Amino acid sequence: MTNTPSSQLASDQMIVRRYLARAGAPPALSPAEAEDCKSEILSLLRKRNALLVAHYYTDGALQELAEETGGFVGDSLEMARFGHDCDAEMLIVAGVRFMGETAKILSPKKTVLMPTLDATCSLDIACPIEDFAQFCDAHPDREVVVYANTSAAVKARADWVVTSSIALEVAEYLSEQGKQILWAPDKHLGSYVQRTTGADVLLWDAACIVHEEFKSRGLEDMRRLHPNAAILAHPESPQAVLEMSDFVGSTTQIISASQRLPNDAFIVATDRGIFHKLQQASPHKKFIVAPTAGEDATCRSCAHCPWMAMNSLESLRTSLSNPVNAIEVNSEVARDAMKPLTRMLEFAKEQRLTVRGKA
Ligand code: 13P
Ligand code: SF4
């Protein structure tokens, strides 16, 4: 069951297109320029007692820099946890806006910078707080569960925030308590949660513009070409793609599955930024981008998030050297969003302890 009316969807799509027109990968630096830029960033990180936290979808050079300088690369849950637990005075978050906001809410005393404040997410855009609040008001008896890919204001209205790595566990937990769920914004992840756990889930109607482009028909053709390859998919992909997949999980879980599974080739249905880490983790395995197609497909929608692509060495250097692009969150919104975010971190910690306890 979904909520958003089609007029709303049309206007969301227009907003997304406008952002896409402005977004796009910055021009590449020459190897010598990149080295200069890196060494400047290194000394700025030291000078400002700052740590770089990067998502797997960002440029490989940023991921390497994060790891080389004591920072972190991970999925959105792990980024939130690292930002919260580390004792740097400043965090610079390479990713999209909700990741920077999450870091700021969880660590109000830290300065949180981003290489750009324009890097948003189609899920965040498609879930404006005014409409979402009406949706919640119309279903007061449901537990409000929102995906991390939302604004701080939407999180402030939620009982739970989840990421793709713990969405199933949270839904199972709530369902066992007889609770009904109101889920926003990603309909594909929400419906995957519904099918897998059997929970009673009322869905908001939005999708990730990158994952929505993966198509099952193309995937079938590709599987015929690579019969021994396992298919790994992020749960933001459409149902038909998930049903064909050998493994469905968050970005970190996809990387772990690629190391664990015996196959020597994988077709991967998520942003191609992840190939940097996949290849690093298993240099002898082959990774193939799952096919994207469809009437609305554009080059920019071909398995690469246009907003993640806005993070570059240069934008990172500019942000650190001035410093600019600090994330600020309204204090009341931050106070209310802190509750479901802390709940998410505590729930995830509990899960880890339980899994370790069972092992
Ligand atoms: P992960 O939490 O799996 O890293 O996903 C974040 C995201 O934006 C996927 O598109
Ligand atoms: Fe949002 Fe999709 Fe980009 Fe992830 S890949 S940040 S869900 S638009």
C-alpha cells in the first residue's frame, strides 16, 4: 500500500531533474595535481584535528584518503557509528547531505563539514516534512520507521531510524510486539522488508533514482552471459531484481558477501562506486555492473549517484581549507531526531552483541 499521489511524484521528478542538471562529476585532476591536492588535505586534516568519513559510493581517491588518515569508509550505519564514537574535533563527511546531518545530530559538539552541501538524495527530496507529517497524522496508531536517507525534520518525526543493514531486524522486532509500521520513504526497501518479515507495513511512495534503473530483463540476459556469477543487490532495487539476486544487503554486507561466496564473478546491482572496495577486497574476482535501462534512463542514471559524484578531492580541499560547508541543524529538530538515531545505534549494538554471543 503506498501513499504519494501522482501529482506529487511528477513534481518530485521535476525537482530531481533540476538537481541532476546542476550535478555531475567535476573534471578529473592530473595525477600530479591529485597528489598535491592529497598532501594539502592531509596537512589540513592534521591542523584541524579532523577525520574524513566517506561512503563506498564516493571516489576511490577519497576512500583511500579516509583510510590512510585514520578516518573511515563504510555504509551509512557504520558512518554514523564512527562519527559518534571517534574523538576528533571535526568530521568531514564525504557522501550525501543526510549523512552529514546524521553525524551532526549525533555529535552536536563536533564541527561537521561536507565537500559540498548540494549533494542530496532522491529519497530525501521525495519526502518533504509537511506531506510526511500529514501522512503520520493520518495513521497515529502506526510505529513510524524512516530510512536514514531523509531530512533531519523527517527523522525528528520518527520513532525509529533504520539503514538498509538493520531494516529487517527492526521490522521483525516491531512485528513481534504486534506493532504496525508506517514506512518512508523508499518503497522498494519497504516492500522488501514487508515481504521478508511479514510485518504490516504502510509504504510511502519514493525510490532511489540510481537503484530504480536496474532492470530484471537485462539482468536475465547478463546472467546467461555469466552463468557462474552470483548476483548481489542493494535492497533499494526493484522487487524483480531482488528476487533474482543471490544476496541482498547494505553496501558493507554486499562487500562481505562477495568475499564469503565461492563464486569468482559477481553481477552487482548498486552504485558502481562500490567497485573500488569490492575489487580491493577480492583482487582476483570479477565484478560486473548490473544493467540499467528504461525509457527515462540517462547516462547519469547508469549505476552512479550524481550526488555522491559531487564529492571530489578538490571540493574536499576547499571545504577544509576555508573551512566552509558546515552542517547546521535546528536545535529542536536535532533534539527530536537524536532519539530515533540513538535508538538505531543502540539497537544495532545489541544485535551485534547477540550475533557474537550466538557465534
Ligand atoms: P548503505 O547504508 O547500504 O550504505 O546505503 C546508503 C545508500 O544511500 C544506498 O543508496
Ligand atoms: Fe540517495 Fe540513491 Fe544516491 Fe543512495 S544512491 S544517496 S539512495 S540517490
